[in-house]
Amino acid sequence: MAKHSTGNAVPESLHNMRHSLAHVLAQAVQRLWPATQITIGPPIDTGCYYDFLFAKPISDADFPAIEKEMRRIIASGQTFEVDEFSIADSVKYWKGKGQTFKVELVEDLAKDGETKVTHERNVDANGKEMFTDLCRGGHVTSLKEIPPDAFKITSLAGAYWRGKETNAQLTRIYVAAFGSKKDLEEYLHMMEEAKKRDHRKLGKELDLFTFSDMVGPGLPLWTPKGTIIADQIEALAKEMEEKGGYMRVRTPHIAKGALYERTGHLAHYKSSMFPPMELDGEEEYYLKPMNCPHHHEIFASRPRSYRDLPMRLAEYGHCYRYEDSGALFGLMRVRSLSMNDAHMYVTEEQFEDEFNAVVDLYLTYFAIFDIQKYVMRLSLHSPEGLGKKYVDNAVLWKKTEEMVRKALQKKGIEYVEVPDEAAFYGPKIDVEVWSAIGREFTLATNQVDFDVPGKMGLKYTDKDGSEKVPLCIHRAPLSTHERMIGFLIEHFAGHFPLWLAPVQAMIIPVAEPHEVPARHVEKALKERGIRCEVLPSTDSLGKRIRAGEQQRVPYLLVVGDKEVADNAVAVRNVVTKKQVSVPLKEFIEKTTEDIRLRRLTCSIG
């Protein structure tokens, strides 16, 4: 039985506690640095943050003093009182406090048609005002409800006021906050593990990718080792898509602006696209932000019949999206991305089976990559956004959203419903996954498009001779090379499964006399397609073994006198640390089988 939810996964009590703690943080900062300008401070999934404009910079060294002041404030047992102000009185209040950012927020609320605003006051036992914020509530009754040992300031970050680079740069203070000390400690432990597994750190150590100031931010350069991983993932996708009846296509990196104007992308997506290229005597061209308009043109290139459907067009197309420089984050958010993309043109009768075939593909990939925790989010439109954020067709929105619900429920898939996060052309499923250390990622997407095929003039001739517009399913089950590999680096802590590892075996001759036999082992492995390297005897054996372990090579093969005599290798499994002597032929047979079956663990050791 499928389950679905529209609620916030965070309990209301915890949400309110985190919200209240943000006020405590701001109050503590103002006590320590009275000249500080306050801006906004929302609760988030792991605690809260608050953005400040400090007269003088602060650092990590100031965290203990802030935390100490926060605990003093919590111990005082302040309560919250709500005041309603007119816009004019609120502006006057904040001007009197010298809080210019709050004045701007109130004035913007007035522009949006608001006539009144609420202030939340922290008051002591005598009713004295201790701190006030512009806020709509959602707080604890008393600050004493906040566990004083269940929060910790974790970091500082820069943040532009209202996310615009032309605005003032603020200091954001992050606080981790949970319902108990135990929950906080578990989270902090996970964060320490996350630092060790950070894909940016490991990507550099393992020589998988790099960034260059000369090339530009958000434009990753794949090294030979990183390219092997990308190629293996692409090979997996092509294999699965061939089994699923997909046909592969290729499309250019640029297109005329008229194409994206016709699809609606310029109207709904232009802020995420690079500026147009002005060519002498020609129309404007844009870097391709997504593959779908190009695939639509392939579908439209010749007459189509109901016999041609479902038509599944797949491409590892390279796309470019303009991400704000402040939002760029390693491989997780980039400007150049290789999309595991496909578009399926289907009839309404075919929709359910095709949509769920994509869900099955997700589940197959999750098993291959040992992704055990995931949730499917059904992203819906909001009626208020029709004609602005979303295509203005309430009837088709309702119909297609119900089609997706029905498909998921029939398959017994658990999901949560999320309002106001759909694509502009239809509802979608976004798949949230968790890595081995519990870090959350959005990897896959499965989208329904009821609008663009009609705009593009896509049609097919049905059984009765009538012309109909197909539905289009957009799907990217392996996300992009960039995000997928970033996730996998952290998920496996750099210890990739054997089939995916850039170097699958490192051959280590014990001493110089063993280097020629080691080269024979290398030749035998490479003839069977096993990626391997020889680490010559220029350093001590122990140092070379440590180097192989640091590079997360799955197998280290030591070749000495005994191994040469027995035509064997001493196999050290880098994950289990076990070492066994194995005939070379047996090692090759077991290893090639593990690679062929894409097993998660190695058979030897």
C-alpha cells in the first residue's frame, strides 16, 4: 500500500525549538556586539542560522563566547509575546533601533500589499523586552524548553543580502540543534565523517577532477582517473537503456534562442541560462541548458504513428547552466554538466507502464550502488503560480498529477507530496537519496510534460487516423556525471566497487629482481581488461603498500620469490586488510567475474 504525506518531516516541536534558538543566537550576538545589524534567521533541517552585518569580523574563536551567552539567555526562561504593528509603526520601530535591513524587509512587505506585520518579543519574568524580531511565530513557550546541551555553533559562511552579489556581504552563523544531546552528538559525528569523505577533498587526493581559474568556476576538468569513472557509469546507463528499448541520439551544445522561446524555457528558465551569443548577421544562440528541446526536434523531424510509440530517445548530452558563483559547490552544483537524459514520447494509455519502468530503473541502480535509503518526492504546482511560474492549464495539472499518483500507488511506492516545486511544464518525481553516512542528495528526476510537445507541434497519427499530441516523460535516473560521482565519492569514501575503481589492482614487486615478473602479471591482467599499474621498487615495500591504500586501489598484488615460483600473487584487499596467496589464474577469473557482475564487494580477501 503506497503512502504519501504533505507535511514537514521535522516535528513541529523541534521546528519551533530551532526557530526560537535562532532568536537566542541573534540576541546573544547583539549583547556581545551591540552595533551588529540583524537580518533573517530561519530554522533549517539540522538547526538554524542567522545572517549578521558585523562592524568588525568575527571568527571561530568567538564561538565559545556566543554559546555561553546563548545558554545564559536560555537559562533566564524568557517567553515570547506577539505584537501587531502597522507598516508605518514597524518602520519607525526598526529605524529607532538602527536596523536598516529590517526596515527594508518591512517596506518590501508593504509593496507586496501587506498593511500589518508582527513582531515577536522576548521578555523576561518582569515583562521587560530583551529582544525583538520581525517574525510570524512558531516558537517554544519558554526558552527553558530548549535543551542547553543539544546545540552547537558549527560554522561561519559568507552570504549576500537577499542572495544578490551586488548587495552587502553578511556573516552567516550556523547552529546545529537537536532534541537531545545524544542526537546532537550523532549528527556531529556524521559531520566529522562527512569532512573525511568530502568529495572535493577526496577528488583531489585521488586525482579524479580539478578546477582551473583560467577555465572558470563551476567548470570541472576530468582527469584520466575521473574519466574512467564517468565512462563506466555511462557504459552502465547505455547497457540498461539498450535493455529498456531506448534509442541513442546526439545533439549540439548550442541552439537558436527561437527554439527555447518556443518551448517556454526562455520565459520560465532564462535566469538559469548563459547569456546569448551575438553572431554577425544571425539570430541569437544559447548554450544548451537541457536536452529536451533538441530531442523534440528529432521527434518532429518525420511523421510519427501510434506504432512508433512509446519512443524513447536517450543521450548523455552536455548542458550548461548559469549558477550564481556563490551557489557553486564542488561537483554538486556546477555550470557544465553531462546529463544522463532521456525523453519518452507516449500515449496516455502507455503513460503508467512507462513511468513505472523508470521507477524500476531507479531501484535497479540503487541496488548496484548500495543506496539503501531513499524517498520519492512528488513535486506539484501551486494554483497561485499558474501563468507565472507554471503553465496556465489547471485542468491538465490536475489530470497529470493524478496520473502520477495513480502510477506510484499502483506500484506500491511510498512517496511524499511537495507543493510548489513542479517543473514549469508538469509534475515530477525527484528522488532524494542518502549516502552511507546519512548525507542527503537529490539525484534522480522523472518529469511529466503535458505542455511543450503541443507547443513544439509534436503529433502522431492514432489508430483512427486522428492526429494527437504525445505526452513526454523526462527522466534522468543517474543525475549528471558531476553530481553522481560527487555522491559516490562520499558514499563509498573513495573505496569504489571493483568495477568502478579507476585502478583495480596495484602490482607491487618486493624488490628490483621481481619487477620483470610483475610486468608479466600486469600484461596478463590487462589482456583480460583489468585496469592495473605497477608500483616499481623505488621506495620500501611498506611505503608502497601504504601508497596503494591511500589511493583506495581495491587490490594490492605483492610479487616476491614465492609468488614467482608458484605463478601466484599475494592479494591484499584494501577494504578488509586481509592478505591471501592466490594463483594468478584464479585471481584473474574471480576478478573479471566480479567486474562483469558489478559486485559491490571483492571475492578475494
